[in-house]
Amino acid sequence: MTDFLYPFLDAQERDQDALLRDLAASARAKAAESGALRASTLAACADALARAAAEMARRFAAGGRLFCFGNGGSSTDATTLADLFARPPGHVPLPAWSLTADQAILTALGNDVGFELVFARQLIARAAAGDIAVAMSTSGSSADLTAAFREAHARGLFTVGFAGYDGGRFATSPDVDVCFTVASQSVHRIQEAQALLGHRLWQAVHEEPAMRELATGSSAQHPIASPTERSEGER
């Protein structure tokens, strides 16, 4: 199962030194590939990062909230991004949640209404116009993510998709306001580049004037309320 990553491991290698050299060379090659992809992705997404950061900062300053979600390894990346916004080092914390964090909600929705709606139904219950939805994916085409974006767009959320390959459905969907595409065929490299993109997005949001005003208290500080604490009139 490892032959596509480390073909030399299955080549009946008997020379320990040669095997270690192959492993070291493989690690160096993958690191170089990852570094080059991350640099090219940041350059290709520079304008999209600026647009997304400006709109997210505007919405945060107005009391908006961030909801992140994804599947598999991307769910972990989405949770990491939500945590970065909610519990940042050296910046004002912002209201952000991962929709994959509650096992009871995920399994209840998956069992009762179908897995395709596990994120869309949560947005129906929690989100409102002025909020932000971020989905992380390697394919950019997962049915539960596209369904969530459809619901988010209809409700007035600002929608940001992270995708790999050619962007998948995210890249052409009218429900996705900004799509960050990592042009790679490797899931590993895609997720590495997306992790950096997420961090740069967080950093860029905090560099926006609206966020600097919020951090210094020159603009009205909004409370970091739970997703269910908005009034019925705001939903």
C-alpha cells in the first residue's frame, strides 16, 4: 500500500545505507515540492485572499460569526482554522465554530436526515445573514459541502471554499463567493498548502482596518456569543 509513496520500500532492498539514502532523498523531494506548491498557491490566490479577508473583517466587525466544516482530514483542518480565529495568539478572539466538532449532532443528522445534509442543517439552525461559511475540501465537490454552501448562500452568508485539483464544483459554483484552489493532484500537498492558506487568511483578516479598530476598542466590541444566542429576528 506504500509503493506509490515509497516504491523503494517494496523493492526488496537489502542495503540499509542505500535504503536510508532513498528515504532521506524522498523526504527532501517532498519538502521541496510542498514548499514550491505553497509559494505558487499563495501567489495565485493573493487577490482572492485580499477579497476574502476584507469581507470577513467587515462581517466580523459588524457582529458576524464564522462556521467551518469539512470531511475526513479536511474536517481536522477546518477545526484548526476555527480554533485559530476563536483562540488566536496575540489577536482579538473572534466568534468561530467547527461544525464537525459535535459527534452527537453529526451522527444524529447523518442518521435522521442523511449525511449530505449534516452541515446544511446546522447552518439552518445556527447561521444568519452576515455570517461566514468556510468549507475545506481536497476535491471541492463533496455533496454535503456543496449542499451547505447552497444553504449558506441563500441565507446571506459569505462563502469561502478551499479546494484542490482544478477546484471541483467550488470553482464554478454561484454559491461560493471565493474559492482558493491548490493546483495539485496530491492530497498530501493540497492539505499542506491549504493549511498555510488558512493561516494567511486569518492573518490577513486581522490586518484589515476594521479589525485593527476592533482590537483597539475604537469600534464597538461585539460579544462572542454562542451560535444559538441570536434572536429569532436575526435568523
